[in-house]
Amino acid sequence: MRQTPFGEMFVFDAHTHFFDLSFYENLGRMKGINASAVDIAERLGWDEAPDKSVEAANAWVQEMDAKGVDRMVSMHTIPSNIFQAAEGIHSAAGRLTGYAAMTPNMEGAPNLLDRLVTEFGFRGLALFPSVFRFSMQDEATLGLLDVAHQHGLNIFVHCGAIKIGFRTKLGLPNVFDCTFTPLEMQPICAACPNANFVFPHMGSGYFRELLMLADMVPNIYTDTSGMGGWGKYLDGNPAPHQVLKHAVEVMGAERILFGSDSSFFPRGWRVDTFVAQVDVFQEAGLNDEQVAQILGRNLERMIRVENQSDAPSAPDA
Ligand SMILES: [Zn+2]
């Protein structure tokens, strides 16, 4: 729980990345880098990754305890060595909720997702079609989405503009396809009513498209991470609180999730981002109930896991 001007709030962060040793190693193996995990840490100015992913998970739980964060989504971000990260995330089940970053062309992708859900308690699928260059309409993608639909997962889909700071820092080209918009997902989202689709960063530049989609299809969500960055693409260059207010008017506060986009140590959980977002909530004129929904209650409602009864929960939820 964290103290805010709206009262003490249950915090369930919908957008964080889990960078364990496998992430550092995979990054080091990328074309044009050829670096060890230790070199990667040094070049990025990050703490070295602990040997075991369970230790990486422990570091997050300690950080959450220190900063008053009840629960967080842990996105495994590079689609490989998935079980290594899953072990760590699963060890903190109740505090960390796993989302599997996958590409539909991974071998046995549907079965892999099914195992992550049933054996490791994962509750989400994270898709980056613009980064890994696949179509959301391919047969393989639809097969994967069907598994997510059957398990009632959250499906995180990054559309639109994307900048990845660590890639830039390592000198990797950010060659992405940013043309894919939330609107193209309409028939797919409508066909998977058990799943919840989360388009991060207020649609990452496709704000209008996100609102149109959310107006037509109920299982559409967004998160607040980076919400200040997208006004420049919109008519009149609205301020972050105007963007948020508009989103609340069209989608309702019950479909907006707080996200900090935290990822590496020593930065840890981004208190500064949390404080800045709470300021925006005030400027937008949100009430206590709306803020409680955004900061954690919505996501708690969306993550239904029977074997996680020991997970901290919102007091009045
Ligand atoms: Zn992110």
C-alpha cells in the first residue's frame, strides 16, 4: 500500500519487465553485440544479473516491500529461455504475475503458453508484433491467442511507436514496423471475449484508434506508462491530464491500468513515475474511487487465479 493524496492505495503495477540472467545473455547474443552478460551490465550501467532467476525475483519483492508496491506484472521480454525466467517469477507467485513474451513462430508456441499457465501460474501473454515483425492476423498468432482466450489471460499488445532505450544504448538499430494499429485487432478481440487485451502507453501514438476500438469492444484496456509522451501526435497537443481525462470519458476508469514500466536495477521500481502519474490523476480531477481502480483494483479483478489466495488484495475489493 502506498500513501497518496487520494488516501492509502493498493498498488498493482500492470507494466514491468523481468530482466533475469537469461535476458542479459540473450541480449548479448544479438547480432552485432556479441557480449557476455557482465559486459551487457557494464555497457548499460545496470546491476549485474544474479545467477538464478529466483534471486532476481527476490530482489523485486524486496524492492516492492521497500516502496509499498503490493503486486506487479513481470513481463519476460525476449522470447527465449522462457522457463528460466518463469521459475523465478513463479517463486514469487502472489507478488509477481508472469506474462510470457512470445512470438507465434516459436516451436510449439501454443503448448508452451499452456504450460506456462498451468505449471507456472502465468496470467498473460506479451506480444510485440512491431519489434519481432509478425502479423497479428497469421494463423500461428490466432492459434496462440486461442490458448490465451481459453485461459482467460491478459494479452499485452504493443502497437504503434516504440523506442527501446537499451537497444539505442547498445548501438542496435531500432528498426520496427510501427504501422500496426489497435483498430486492426477489432475482429480478433471480439472473437476472444474471455481474454483482456491491454494496449500499453495509451495506444503508443494510436490514441484515437484505441478509443475507437474500446468503444466498440468491451475487453480492451490500456495502461498509463508513458502517458505524457503521446499528446504531441494529437491535434492541439493536449497535456497528459487532458489525454487521461479523455480516456476516462470514453473507456471508463475501470479499463485503465497503472503501469510504471520499471525494468532494471539500480533504478528499481520507479517511484518518480508513480508520483508524477498521481499528480496527473489530480490534474485530471479523478476521484478516490477512480484512482483506486487504476492503481490496482482493475488488474486484480482481471487476474483470476484460484491458487493465489495468499496474494495481497485491495482492502475493499
Ligand atoms: Zn515496457
